[in-house]
Amino acid sequence: IRTASDKLSSRDIHMLRRVARRTWRYFADFVGPDTAWLPPDNYQVSHQNQLAMRTSPTNIGMWMLSALGATDFGYLTLDQMIEQLSRTMSTLKELERHEGHLLNWYSLKDRAALSPRYVSSVDSGNFIAAIWTLEQGIDELLHRPILSSSILGGLQDSTEILLEELTKENAAVETHQLVLEIIDIIQQCPPGTIELIRMVRTIDTRMKAIAALMREDAGTHAGAAYWARQLERQVGAWVEVIDRYLIWMEILAEQSESELNDAGLNDLLITHRELHNAPSLQSLATGQIAELHRFDPEDIAWKMSDPELQAWIEQFTESYSH
């Protein structure tokens, strides 16, 4: 029976999130085109830095679940996770098998099975369990809001690690202050999706400036420069999500409720009132966004006498259709 004392303190959660972000670095750095999107078995730092260029079904399953976890933490967007794991799946189709089972070890250099060739029931079980869990996780993510305040936790984890590295390397006070300002922005907790979108764009602009500054001084602050690049990419990935799926929300927010009401755009008015909630990919794919499925721009275009409003409707319709 769990009691209140069993719960982790906010301090412990804070610490564990930073550990999670640093742990994710292993997969972010080492899983990619050079490994055919399969995870290396290990990385040795004792005696010499060396990456073990082999993998197993257990390793592959753990990589997949780590990508799912990184998406939960906000380190990856859903688009990034799907793209990376799709490449992993493509590689799996090329691997030698025995009666459908993956063999236990493969070289990452040429993707050939390593001798002795055998099937491990343990590894096969681990792999199937990971695939099943991944399926459930992706289905859940498809029904979650595309953008929510939970992404701020992921941004804060990376920003705080950057701050730690800057402290270790005795970086300039000015750089410290710029990063602290980003943390202050993240902790503002926006009330709705539109405010969150604006916040992400603000962080993106500021982070580009910091990353450029860190690149100029990369030789002195190598560790901090690495995390500055990672944070810049992390924020940039969320901007790409906004640009791909949510531009129409920003355009809709340009009009006030009274302006939409006066123009007789009732379907858009109802949707405008729901701007505090981001849609899920599932709802976007099926067109189930408030009353937008009822909105017919051609039906109302002839009623519009204001050319600026007509142009705005065209812009909104085009962004939503994309």
C-alpha cells in the first residue's frame, strides 16, 4: 500500500529528469546513419573511448523504448520519433533471421550476423515486449495534444544542463544571464496553446543567439557548446511542429471573437474559443477540430465585402488544409 511518503519529492524528480536527459544523449549521439539507425551495444570510456559497433534484439528494443520515453519527456517530437524509428524498422527488414526471429548479434559496420549465429529466447522476448509497448505508446501519443505545456519540462532539463556546463567552464556572466532568462520564460506556464506557441518562438529566437555565441567560443566551452547546440535543435524541432500543424491556430488568433462574430463566421468563432487546447494528430487527421469540419470558405466567400477579410479567410483555409 502506497502512502504519501512514497512519492518522490520535487527535488528528486528534478534530479532524475536531468539524469534522464543526459542518458538520452547516448542514443541521440550514437544512433544514426553511421549505425543504420541501430543502437551500439556500449561505449567504453575507461582506458580509451571506444564504441562497440554491434547490437542485439534487446538493444534494439531498448532503443525504441528510449525514443518513446524521450518523446514523453519532450526531448523528441512525435515526428522525430516516427522518422527515426521508421529508419530502424527499414534496417530490421534487411537483417538475417531464423524462422522470423532476429539473431542475437549483428555487426553495425555491415549489418551481418555475428558468429556464432543463434536465436536467444530471452532477447526475442525482450524485443517483442518492447514492440508491444511501443505500439501502445504511439497510439497514446497520437491522441495527445500535438503541443502541450509538458514540452517545457524537456526544454528546462536541457537548459539547466547547459547552465551547469557553463558554470563548470566559468563562462561569461552575460552568457549565464541569457540562459537564466530562458529558464525564467519556461517557468511562466502559459495558460493556452497560443501563448505556448508564442513562448516557443521566443525561446527559439533567443536560443539561436546563444548558440551562435557559444559556437564562436566552442574551443573554450566545448561541453557547454554541445548542450547549446542540442537545445537549439530541440527548440527548433518544436518550431517545426508548430509550422507544420498549428500555423492555422496562429492565423485564427489574429482575429478577435467580436470580429469573427460581426463577420458571421460562427464556425470559426467556436473554434477560436477552443484555442487554449491544441488538437491531437488523430483529430487533425480526421478533421475533428471543434466546428471546422462545418466551415466552407467557398460558401461564405461571396458574402464577404471586406477584401482584407477575404484574404485572411484564404490564408487561414490554405494553412489549415496543409
